[in-house]
Amino acid sequence: MDIHIRAMGFALTEGIRAHVESRIKSALRPFAAWVVKVTARLEDVNANHGGIDKRCSMVAAVRHRGTIVTEAIQEDLYVAADKAAARVRRSVQRLLARQIRRERRDPQRPGAMVMP
């Protein structure tokens, strides 16, 4: 799994990079065979204006199944990264479960479990 982390509007520190990378790896470890690439984009939306303005967007490319896009906005960038990683995990899990159910019902697939 290839992981890219980009910061928009601020300097990306090694601590933030390590935290985001570890969250992505731990969230997607069970699906590492299917997830090809993950890009995390970190932004400070309102800059110095205050408020809930730290955004973490993640795009995961899933082998033979497309892409998944998630995002989280929080006051703290670390919390936003945690929530975005949890959301991308749930989305990948749902996508793969849906695909497996479809494949099992396909009557042309050898070994398919056809339900009446």
C-alpha cells in the first residue's frame, strides 16, 4: 500500500506525518491486499480565523473496485486524521463486502452460491 500525505496551507511536521501514516496503516491493515494507494490531504481551512477548520481528506484506490473518498473536519488535526481513517476503513469494508456478495450470487461464476 502506497501512502502519500500532503499539507495545504501549513508546514507538514514529522510528528503529523507519522501520526497520519500510522492511522492509515492500522485502519487499512486488514484490507492491504486490495488497497493500492491512499492519499491524505491535510488543510487549515480558515487559517488564522479560528473555529473548526482542520480538514483531513483521504482518497483510497481499491484494486479493481474504484476509489473511496472520505473527509473529517475538526478543531484538532490529529482528531480529524483519526476520524478520516476510521471512515475510510468502514467505506472499504462496505465496498468489499458488497462486491463479495455480488460475486457469490453471480450464476456464471464457478462455485457460486445461487440462492432461489
